[in-house]
Amino acid sequence: MDTNLDLSCTLVIFGATGDLTHRKLLPAIYNLQYQRLLPEAFSIMAIGRKDKTSNTYREEAYKAVKKFSRFPMEEEVWKDISHKIYYESMNFLEKEGYIELQKRLQIIDEKHHTKGNKIYYMAVAPEYFQHIIDALHKHVINKEEKSWRRIVIEKPFGRDLESAKYLNSKIVEVFQEKNTYRIDHYLGKEMLQNIMVLRFANMFFEPLWNSKYIDNIQISSSERVGVENRGGYYEKAGAMRDMVQSHMLQLVSLIGMEPPNDLDTESIRNEKVKVLKALKKITQEDVQENTVRGQYGPGQLGGESFLGYREEERVSVTSDTETYVALRVFIENFRWAGVPFYIRTGKRMPQKSTEIIIQFKSIENILYFKEKILQPNLLVIRIQPREGVFFRFNAKEPGTQQKIIPVQMDFCQNCQLDINSPEAYERLLYDVMRGDSTLFARWDEVEYSWRFVDSILEGWKKQKPVFPNYEAGTWGPKETDLLLQKDKRGWINI
Ligand code: BG6
């Protein structure tokens, strides 16, 4: 890590009273301060629509940090950061606010010696992105000199390829690609960063990492929560735009990519985007065969009753929005020809878990294995909540019989008490300050993800779904099993 980098900057957060800022951004900033990673010359301009003073905002921020931070609240640490937080109330759609903001930013900049460097963080609903960028351009940024400015854009980046292209064209008018950070917080998770290390730093994985030895790959991300208070946003997104277009396809690209020439940002992104480009298009004709969508109805879990999606706040009672998606995906290249990647993600499942299962091919019937059906080897990369690697292989059961049984090795990275993995946002915010965009999506990654997703969404339009089709607290619609049964396979539950 280059310790000589000048990290001085002001973090300008649009949407500072929202959930994301309270749960993720403020705790991440506190955690960075806790580890003494923030520069002395640092400040935060928190912007929201609600009227309040900086002092009131600091009190709210304190509570949020106390509740959500991974490090305990230490008053001394908080004192170091809290006086650098300012609040500005403004209507994102009116120019007056931006004129005022520019003046305030200048004052704060001088007070905290942040040298005019800015990170503009869009933690607002996607429909505001464009307007804010335009207004910043006109009233704030053109007055800035000799400083760097970066923009962080939350997902979803657009709602289809066309809108994403338009949004991108607006961004490039103001920010260079190298200063545009399209955040996908999954890329900041420890085990996602570990995927490349596991693959490329171990002789016993990489030579087998191809269609000759791998039978199929299953990527599952389940959540126990429903849409909570995000019905308004979720109605327009659904699981496909909310999870698949970003997080799930990023996982596919990390698992599927070729080794990059070096660890340079662009070399890694070049390899990732090749995977996204090679995704076999799911057309209208084969959408039925390769996809399953679902929506949760009312249900129970652990003695608790849950509403159905259509009963949630700000959700239409006739909503056709999917809260569950399962896909059968192929990467059309030499390494992966014929290997299905099965992907599934859903809300209101029995538990929260994200994992990748690599199922190896079965051993041919030779030697004394003849009369046995051997279990295939499995490699499981556990992303969350447990972080680690699980490996299943066959061994002889102790005893006089020649009995073969599956045994396992289970490495858990975050089970030891002294390992407290950084939160994704902590790592990512720090990377923005350092100007390292490796763990952010480049425009073409977003573009090719949308190309793939748009085609499925188009296909879905042709047929009205019969929703709800799974009960809250269960593992999703039963068609999900058929998706694999057709291939004479099944979902593996470790
Ligand atoms: C977000 C989605 O990007 O990821 C949410 O918008 C989802 O709907 C969340 O709940 C899941 O993230 P994590 O880190 O809890 O797996």
C-alpha cells in the first residue's frame, strides 16, 4: 500500500439521512478513524432533505455508529471525527441549494485543509443521480480548481441498458472514468477478494478450474429479510435488478475469469468483462427453460409470522415484482463450455447466506469404486455470514470393510474471535480515498451485465407470472428444483 498518498478530502454524501448512510457509511467512516486510517485533513458534508442542524445530525450519527459499527464506540475516537461532520439541508432538485452548498464546501475546505479534494457519494434513490450530477456540474464543480474529485454511484446503475448508457453519458461529461466509482458492495467483502487468491495462489485449484473437471457451479445468496421499508424502490427493481445485475454477476465473473497478467486495476477488470461478454444470452424463446422467478407470500419462520410481499408498505397489492430469481447460465468460452452456472437469490428465505459451490465431476467407475456411487468432490467458498472454504472429498471409513465415505475439511476465517473482517463499505470507501478503483465496476462491466439481464426481463414481459409462488420462510418456488432436475442435478445444501 502506498502510504505516501495524500488522502485529504471532503466526503459529500447525498442522502445522508437515509438507511444506507446510517447503517453502512457512517459506521465505515468511524471504523476507519478507529484504525487511524483517515487523514487529519478530512471532513464530511452530509446532505439530506430534512431540516436539521449539524449538531442534531452528529447526535443521530453517533447513535447509528453505536448501533452498527463493528468496533465498539470509543468516545475519544468519536470526538476526533464528529466535529468534522456538517449537515446541509437542501432540495436536490433546486439550484439554490447547490449555490449555497458550494459556498459551504469552500469554508469547510479551508477550515479542515482538505485542499478542495472531494468525494461525491450518491446515496440517494437512483432517479436523483442524474439531476444531482447535472446540478453539481453547473453550480459546484466548475468552481473547483487544482483538486481531485471522484463520484461514487450506488447500484442499480440505471434500470436497463438504455438508461444506464444515458446515466453514464451524463457522468462522463463531469467525471473521468478513473474518477467514477460504481459501487457494488459485494466486491468489498473479504471472501470475494479472496476468490482470486484461492484460485491463482494455489496449485491444486487452478489446473482443475475448467469444464474438464468441473461439473457445475452453484451460486446462492439468500436473505432472511423481506423488503423492509424499501418497497418503493424495490417495486421498480425486483431481485433481478437489485441483486443479479450487480452482485451475482460479479460473483460469476470472479469465478469464471482468466488469470490477469498482473494485479493492475485494468488487467483485472479486462478479464472480468470478458466473462460478462461471453455469457450466453437467454432469449425470449429459452427464458422459460433457464429462469425461475418468484415472489413471497405470507409465511412463518421460527414462530414468527411474515407478511407477503404484496402486503408490504409501498408495494402494489397486484405487484408482479420478483423477490426471487434462479438462473441457469452458461459462459461461452473455451474454459467453461458446457458447464452450467446455477444462480439463485431471494428474500424471505430461511436464513442469510451467500456461498459458491464448485461441484467437480465424478470419478469414472474404476478399481474398487465400481460398486459404490461416489460423492463428487465439492469446494465451497463461503462468503457470508461465515467466511471460509469447505472442501468435501472421499476417504476410507476406518474398519475392516472397504467402505468409502465423504469427509470434509472446513476452514472458517471469521470464527476466531480475534478476526473481525472489515465491513465491505469500509474497504471500499478507503479505496475511493486512495484512488483505487479495482473493486468497483467499470462501465463495460455494467454494460454487459445489463445486456444479459435486459434480455431476460424482455422475455419475462411476455408471460404474466403467477405470484405469490413461495411462502415467506421457505427456499423459494418449487420450479427452482426442476431447473436442475432437467439436467439430472440438484441444488446442494451444505
Ligand atoms: C443490496 C440490495 O445491494 O444488497 C439489498 O439492494 C440486499 O436488497 C443487500 O438486501 C444484500 O447485501 P448483504 O451484504 O446483506 O448480502
